[in-house]
Amino acid sequence: MTNKPTSLCFRSLWLRLLIFTFLFTSPLLCLAADTSFTGMPVTEIVVLGNQKVTQDTITDKMQTKAGEPLEPETLNQDLKDLYSLGFFENLLVNLKAVGKGVEVAVIVVEKPTISAIVIKGNDKVKRKDLLKEITLHTFNILNEEKLQESLEKMKAFYREQGFYSIKIRTKTAKAGKNRVQVYFIVDEGPKCYIKEIRFHGNDNFSSWTLRRKLQTKTYSFFLTWITDAGLLNQEMLANDSKILKSFYLSEGYVKVRVSKPKITLDENRKWIYLDFNIDEGEIFTLGKIEIVDPESKPEVTDNLVRILKGKSGETFSNLKLQRDIETISNYFADRGHAFVDIDPRTNIDAEKRIIDVSYRVTQGTTFLFGRINISGNTKTRDKVIRRELRFAEGDLFSGSALKRSRERINNTQFFSEADIQTIQNDDSTMDVNVKVVEGSTGTFSIGLGYSTVDSIIGVANISQSNWLGKGLDATFNVELSGARQFYNIGLTDPYFLDMNMSAGFNVYNEDYEYDAYDTMQQGFRLNFGKPIDEYTSWSTGYRWEKVKIYNVSRTASDYIRDEEGTTETSQVYFSMTRDKRDDMLFPTRGYTLKGTLVLAGGPLGFDNDFYKAIFEGHKFYPFKWESAFHFWGRVSYADGYNGQDLPLYERFYVGGLQTVRGFDFGEAGPEDRNGDVVGGTKELILSTEWIFPLIKNMGLRGVIFYDAGKAFNDNENLSFDLRHSVGFGIRWKSPMGPLRIEWGFNLSPEDDEDESVWDFSIGSFF
């Protein structure tokens, strides 16, 4: 017992002396070994000197293991592997004979621990944002590689924010026993924007054309504020070289070379200049085109060649080549070949500058649709989902049918998520798993809204677009304001009696106070519709309505006074719609076309005889930054017959949020001698909108618009002599309903018109 403390004390002293000697005699690694230990079994691996790094971390990294023969080469490699961890200043191994074996002692000197990370000079970027980027953390061992990595990541983050002239240096300072503080000293410099993008060697395309293709944009006061255009993004810039090359390939320049862009800062370190060097090469022509498929008849492949985008004798286009591959693939995928392989082979004649293309087709197995499994629909009945599918069990596999089915299920708006997956079976069938997550299809809201037309509105809405899980659309609306009282109840079945047709009704009552008169409208509608094909449908319906015009102002014109009284209208309508939008709620591509004919009175009886024809179209184009351009137009014509005039409340009123913004309701149309709007018998409206995200996670969107339109009186012909406006606004699908705030500017205001009109609407649908 008396010798043990002495032994421990001696061992501790020996360890300190050994480490001291090692630190002052060894540069990095040391292996105190005698070749006489080679092949002897390792009795134990002892780790000494470690404080933060666990023994298991060290021994797990080593190939040398207890119980195995000692190999000096392996032990040397262990030291290198341990040092590569970055945790140690120095390492030492000591070997000691123990019986017939050898004890391996690994002696380490750890690097200091980080007690704090200090960032100085970050005036324009928050410290917490910089700390998210780096890989160093407090209480971790200082690692030089991670320190350098953190430095580069911090610089990269600054560059993403526009500080391209950023300079950062690091230093460490002792902060106690084996502890250090790490400093990042930042010189942010000014925020840099791209002043100019230049091209060299572009003999066949203008610099303006090439700039339009790039994701990287130059500084613009307005666009930079909205979209960060003008800031240099390295990832985007690297992709721009590929975009330029792809553009040239699509134009037939198959030998084009595009250099990595050269980045230059001006003397003030504020403006960036980008230079692309381009070697265009020669333009190539598309020669012979063939589709080689041993399993198809020649007339099939010949017909396929005819529908391809690429044509012999035209300029070769790599873009058309890719689209033609997709066309051929879709053709066979829609005929059961789920895994068809298309191998395009090109033969380039450099001397004649001609490229022959041969598409080699391997059809693969022909598949049928197997079982259709539907899951996740806790409320919605299976048949509601199945009727949206464009295929059935046992049908020939079709890729287009799968894609369209997915679109149709999403467009029901019944589900927050909808996914279709296929599973290959051994019997050449393809099972389909339809997985959905039920969304919120019912809404109930009571509150206040506001619009610049109706002022304060009391709103109560109850709607259920998937009532009873059958896909029935039920609504009840009440809107009350100082100028308007509106009640509506309706129900629509999109698959009436399980047939491929819709049927519905609604009953309504509306009272409205205009400046010169008041109206009371009561009525009901019956609607029926049926699809013609996948994207086209027709609908027809009947409406009966009783309208009372009363409280006519004494100063009202004779035209308005002649309308005073109560009339009843019986009318039918017929409508044809083609809808190819990619999304019903927030479309970014596609179009809708709709034509409607209305006939009132005559053989239908009651008081009013008139007809209407209304044609409307919308076109959506996707743009960068998840935005879209929306072009729409409407032209309408109406007139009375049997000696009757078109009723006042059936005329077209242009001006306001739904037609031409920047004008008050009906202001862009006929007025009587008192300045009261009386609507027109014809209308023409044209509009262009750019809709872009402002806050994506909130669904908040911005809009910039140009409107042109006018309503024309009986004695006027339709013309392009329109009223014009421009403006901007925001849109948000709020819990109270869609919200719109839009400010329109009348480009040619008349004496009694405002130069600008802002429209605000919340609590009612638009």
C-alpha cells in the first residue's frame, strides 16, 4: 500500500516529462517504438492527456486494436489519421513490454477550446445570420480547417447579400487555460451591384438578346427593390454560362464555346462589370431524321417523324432535339410502354455542317394498369377521387393519363396534398397508389369587410366545397353594407346522379343604392354543364329575376326615370369554356376561353326582351422569380328586341376593380346629362398584369397592371378608342376572404374625373 502513491506520483511525473520532452523535440508526430515489438500482441491501448476528446473517439479511429499483433506501419498510419481529425497539436505513442505482449500508450496534446466567437465590423449584416453560416461553435476544439472553412462561408454569405468587395481576416486570443477566443474582423465595403453585362465575340446575336436569356440581371432601381436584381449570385452566374451555351446550341451553333465570366470591380468597389467571351463557331443544319424501332411498323415511325419539331433542312436545334425525345417517349408511354428508352445518335459532317439524327427506340415491356389503391381520404368518398382518374384498372398504361389525373385531383381543391405513385408487378401490370391528405374544404366566417364601392360590409359566409364527402359545393352568403344588402344560397353537384354532368341552383336577393336610384333584385338560377373533352365543357341554365327600380332622384335623367318600376325577366344562357390553366387557384401558364350567349323574353315570356353575347379570354405566361404575366380581354354586345331597350341593370358598366382600374364604377362608359353612369350596350376591355410573390409563405402577391377599356352606347360602334390606366397593388387570400388593394392612375382624366383611384376590397370574393 505504501508503494502505490509513490508509483502513481512517479508515473504522473514521467508523463509530464515525456510530454515536455516530446513538445520540445518532436515537430508533430512521434513513435517511440522498437522493432523488437513487431508482431507482439497488443495487451492494451491507453490514452493520456485527453481532456475534451473521448478515449473511444481516439481508439475507434485507430486500426491497431487490443489483442491483435502490433504492426509499426499500421501504428504510424494511426498517428496520421488521428492528426487529421484536427483536434491535436501533437501526438506521441509509447510502447512498453507487458509480459509477452506490448502496451500502447497514445499521448495527446489537444488544441485549445473555443470560449467565444467575436465578429467585429459587421455593420450591415446581423451577427446571428453570420453565425448560422459558419461551422465553428463555442466549446468546440479549435480546428484550423473549420476556421478557414468558416471564413470562406462568411465571405460567400456577404457576397450573396451584394458585398462583393468583402474582406475578412481571423485571429485568436488566449482566454484562460487551453482556451481561446476566435475573432472575425470584417471590412464590409460598399454594397456592390452589377452595372453592366458585356459580351465579346457574339457576331450573330445582339448583346441585348443574350442579356435577356441570363438569370443574372443588371441593377434597376425598381426591380432591385422587389427582386434583388443586380446582386451577384455566384451559383446563378455559373449557370448563366450554361444558359448561353444552351441558347447557342438551340440555334444550331453546336461548336460554341462560352467562357467563365470575368468579374471586374470599379475603383470605388461599388459597381460590378461582367464579361463573357464567346466563340460562336459555325451554324449547322439538320440533315436526315429517322426513328429506328424494330417493333414498330415503318408507317408508325414515319408518322412520328412528321410530328417532330425538328425538320430536315432547318437549322439544328438542341432544344428541339430534347423536345422530340420527349414526344417520342410520350407516344410509346401512352401505349403501355412505361419504361421506353430513347437513344438519340447524331452523325456530324463538319465539312458540310450537317447533323443527321437517329432515334433508337427500345420499347420494353407493355404494361396494363393494375389495382388502384386510394388512401388518406378520411372524409372524401373513394368514388369522388376515382371519377377524376383518366384511367381504370385493366387499361393500357398511359403516362399522359397519370399526369392529367394528378392535375384533376389537385384542381378539386379538396386536398392539401395529392400524389400518384406507380408500382411495377411481375405480371406486366402497374399498380397505382393514390395518396391524399384531406384539406379544409369548409369555411365559416363572420366579420367586417370594406370596399371603395360598398364602404363597410358586414360579411357572413358559409361554404363547403366537399359537402358530405361527395364533392357537393354548398354555399350561403350574406353581405350587408350601407349601400348593398346581398343574400345567396346555392348547391352544385359536379357529377349529378353519378353522371358526367353538373347540376346546381342558387337563390338570391340583392338591394343596392345608387346615386340616382335604388334597385331590388330577387331571383333564382338553374345550371347544367357537361364536358366535351378533357379541357372543354359547355353549360346551360335558366334564370328568373324580378327587379324593382325605385327612389329615383328628381334630378335624374328621363332615361333613368323611364326605367322606374318593377319588371320580371326570364332568360336562358348557353356557354362554352376551354380551360387549360395549370392551376385553378394560382395559374402561371395556360389559358381560358369562354363564350356566352344569353336570350331573355320572347318565347320565354315576362317583361324584358333582350340578348347578349360575351366573349372572354385569359392567357398566362410563367416568368422568372415564380411570377407570371396575365393577359386578358373581354368583348360584349347586347341589345333589346321586339321594340324594347336593354334594361338599365343589364347594361355593361366599365370602370372599377373588376374592369378598368383607375376609374370609378362605370366611369369609363356612357353617362347621362347629369353625369350619372348609365352603362353601355357594348364593351371592350383589355388588360395586362404582372403578378409576383412578395412574401411566399404568406401567399402575399404584388401586381403591376395596365388596363384599357370602355363601354359604348347604342349609337357608338366598338373601337379601340379606349380609356387607359396603369397601377399597382397587392393580393392576399386572407382568412376573411381574398383581399385586394390596388391603385390605378387614369392616363387621360377628364374634367370631372380623378387622376387616380384606389380600390380596396376584403371579405368578398373576386
